[in-house]
Amino acid sequence: MAVENPNVQKTSELKDYLILFLQNKFLVVSIFLICSILAGVYAYTAIDIYSANGSLRVSIPKSNVLSAPLLPEFQEFGTDRFIANEIEVLKSITLREIAAKSILDSFKSVSNNDSFYVLFTNPKRKQDGPVSYSSLVKSLSSLVDIDQKRGLDIIILKSESPSPYEAALIVNCYIGAYLKFNLETNRTQLTLARNFLEEQRKEKQGKLASSEDSLKRFQEAGN
């Protein structure tokens, strides 16, 4: 019984591959050159994309005992729900409108057009000018990614652009819009609370004055 030598088999396979290559050498070389040229063209013409990240730390506002969670185990659930609500606020059209105005104002204040790309109507024809306010409001939902950092009370905002300055500008303006919106909301709530307390004070004073007047008349009638 003949035993086949593994070394002889490998040598035979190598010869077969070599013969196959020599028979199709022009095809193989052509494919290699075409792939190399395409890779070189892509590397030369491809646009570098830069990413800018910003973070917001959100927490439930300090409140009185009556509004605090009754049980500690519900506190984490309340925090997660609050963060989810804030993410929806960040994605809302109201906030995108504030951010879009801030971004376009910043765009107008910069004289170097090379600092921008996605904010132009046609990046290859920058003379056509920037995108409109309404278009930017709509496109911000895709230009800015908003998500919670896993396990933390931090919201991450991310934007990408061929211009690192532009990507950072979009993120910073978006964060600024949120802080402005949050401040105005808190001021409105404070004003409403103050007005409510003032109305309650006047009502209580009126009732107290009425009670004192009734008591005075009762005492006079008794005398």
C-alpha cells in the first residue's frame, strides 16, 4: 500500500497555483492595477469627516419634601424618566428653532467660509449662501445625535462635519440653546409660583380681614 507524502502534495499544489497565475498573469496584474488606482483616487478625493462631542449633566431640580420620591428605590426610576424627558426636549422643534437661530447668527459673524460646509445650501457653490432658517431647523434632527451616556445622568450631543470648527459650533450652539431654554422655563415657573403665592396671600389677607370684621361686629352686638 503506497503512502502519499504531504510535502510532495503541497509542492504539487504550489506548482498548480503558479501555472494558473502565469496563464492569467495579465488579468491578475490588470485587476491589481485597477484596484490600486481606485483606492488611490478614493483616498485623494475622499472628504475627511470630523466629529465634535458635547455633554450635559442633568439632574432632577431640588424640590421640597412633598415632591420627593416616597421610596428610595423609585428615585433611580424618576431620574431615568427625567433624563428621557430632557432628551425629548432637546429633540423638540422648539429647541431646534433656538439652536438654528444661534447657529446662523454665528455663521454670519465669521468671515472665513472655509470654516463651514454643511451649513451651505451647496457646499461646492458657497456663493449660493447658507441654508435657510427653516431648512436648518429641519436638518438639525439629523445633524445632531442626542443620547444618554449609559449608566450616567449625562446626555451626549454629537455632530459630524468636514469642518471641525463647524461641528464644534453646531454642538456648542445646541447646548447653549438648551441652557437658554431651561433658564427661561425656570424663570417662567418661578414667576408663576410667585404670582400664585401673591394671590394666595391676598386671598388669605382678605379672609382674615373679613373674619376680624365679623368678630368685631359680634363683640359689639354682645355689648
